Amino acid sequence: MSRITRNLMRSNLAAFAAKWQQARREKALAQTFWLRFYECFGIRPEDVALYEHEVHKIGGGVGFIDSFIPGLLIVEHKSRGKSLDVAFDQAADYALALPEAERPRYIITSDFARFRLTDLRSNTTHECTLAQLAKRADWFSFLLEDEPAEIAEESKIDRKAAYQVSRLHQALLDARFIGHDLEVFMTRLLFCFFADATGIFGENRQFARLVQRSRADGKDLGALLTQLFQVLDQPRDARQPTLDEDLAAFEYINGSLFAEPARIPAFDHDLRALLLECAELDWSGISPAIFGAMFQGVLEQHHPHDKRQATRRELGAHYTSERNILRVINPLCLDDLRAELHASKRTKASLRALYDTLPTLTFLDPACGCGNFLVIAYRELRRLEMDLIAALWGEQRGVLDVSTLCRANVH
């Protein structure tokens, strides 16, 4: 793909609409129609779009998808005046018949004169005429090169991280390190894992290197972590000048995460090895939703590929996946909030009113377990809030302290 700006995308779509306003027959023109449509977004169709892709339908028989970008989009095209409802049903049947990794997030149905876009993840539908296409260009911005791909839920690395952390947790329990001290310690470790891969400490992998420098038998690791947690709670100007240089290199972490006095476990060779395995993972691409998988792993206490789930069933303990959480919170409130943000007649006053609404929202999960619902709800609210901040203040010149504008919170 070549880089296309949003203004150029709109200009391209306006020219496309003018050229194709007289098109009517599906078979004769549909493929060329979609070739030119993709070009409006800088997409080389021969590289990413498949035409007349064969699908073996679930109910039997074979169908052919008019245009298909695996994992992103199915297009079903009809002749002018034909039913888009029928076209959508046909496309939806194709989507269900595809391998899961290839199932699309979006379906576009068209009869040349009309475009109907359905987002299967948010269960929302938009429709416009060919002549309105340029004005509705943002609906199709997912086709731009710089749009982020959909986050894969429970990827292999997510589950690997979850089960390695659950193994460490179980080993600490077996070593009789339990209760509130264990909870505080694991929370701090998880922060360190994420911070170590995202530059929060300064250089990446500072924490992993600190653990690596401890003795192989683990006897000095507890004392080293105790000192580290104390350092993380100290502003740089309050630290001793004689502090070990590896510890002094860590940035100060505000927010009192490391303020509470708490015991640190005594390590041996095996416990150190488990901690080191966790620290050496690349946490930069790991979703916070792994806490549900970790919760499951702690309860099951078995290898991740085993099938036994009796422990969770007996306890009535089940975590909710990110996909299912979004299926609840999107139609419950987030779809309406996003619709207000992207309303065609939005004004600064309406955006400000929406911005003032966010901190008044309350989310209750009465059986929160690992807190996945609250974590994902907070993440989606913060994304919405950052979009609002950009819309309200993004055009101001100079330095803007966004931290003073962030008011969405979770308790």
C-alpha cells in the first residue's frame, strides 16, 4: 500500500463516485468497480484483495465471495436495485464458513448506487449513497494503511505469559508465602514486567537484567527486590548518592504502588528461575486481559494444554474473555458514546458535554474475580476520552499537559 492522507482519500472517493454513477450490471463491472474503490485508499488490490473466493458453506454447497480481504473485509455486490439485505445474509453465511483467523470484522454490501457497511464487532451498520461516499469517507478509514489491526484475543504470547505467572504464583503459595503480602508482591511484579518492556523504568529490560545479576541459588534475590521496591518509591532527588548504579538507573514510580511495607518471599533456585522466565518475556505486546487467563491458570493448577476444568467448575469461578466483555459493554454504553463523538453535526459544545459525562459514569462488576470487565471497560473509556481530548484541544499550538485533562477513572 502507498501512504494516503484522509483528504486525498476523500478526493479519490469523490472522483470514484463521479465516474461510476451510471454503473448498473453486477457481472460486467463489479470486479473493476472494487478494484478502483480499493485504489482510493492506496491499496493494491492484486496484493491484498481476493476475488470470487471459493467458500464451502456450513449448510452445504459452494459460494464465491465477490471481494475478500482475509481477517478484515467481505464485499458482496449486487446489480443496481437489488436487495442489500439479501446480500448481507449471503456475506454473513460466507463469514461463518471461513476459518476463524480469516473471518472479517467488516462486511460491505453494494448495488453500485448504495453502500452499506456493517461492523460485526460493534454490531453497527451505516449506509450511504454513491454520491455521499466522499462525505462518509471516515466510515471506511479501516482500509487506510495506518489504521491499527484488530487486537487478537488471547494470543499464544498472552496465554504463555498468563500461565508462567500462574506457575510463579502457585510456587509461592507452595512455599507458604500467602495472603495480602502475596497479593501486593504479585501486583508489583506484574507492573514491573509491563514497565520493563515499555520504557517506564528508563531503558527496556532493566528489571530483567537486575534479576539476572542475582545469584543462581536465588538467596540474594529477595533482598535485591526489597531494595528495588524502596528505590521505585523514592524521587531521584531523595535517593542516596551512594546507591548502587543499577538501582539508581530506575525511574521514580509515583502513585504509591511501592509505598506500602510488605514482606518479600525468600527465593531458592527454582523460584528465581520461574521469576526470570516471566521477566524475560516481551510484555510490550501482551494484553491486560491476560489476568483472566492467569486467574484460570491459578485455579486449574495444570499444564495449559490439559483439558481438565473441574477445579473452576467446582468453585463456580469463570473469567470472561475480552471478546465477550466487548460484546456486553459495546451495546450497553460504548456504542452510544462513540456515536456521539462521531456525530455528523457535532459541535465543541456537544463534545464538551460528552467529555463532562465520562467521569460521571459508574461501572459495577458484582462478581469481578480478576477484574477483566473493569480493566477492559476502563481501557475503552480512556481511548474514547483521548479521542475527545484530541477533538477538543488537538488544534492548540504549544505544549498541552494531557494528564490534567484525563478524568475517566475506575475504582
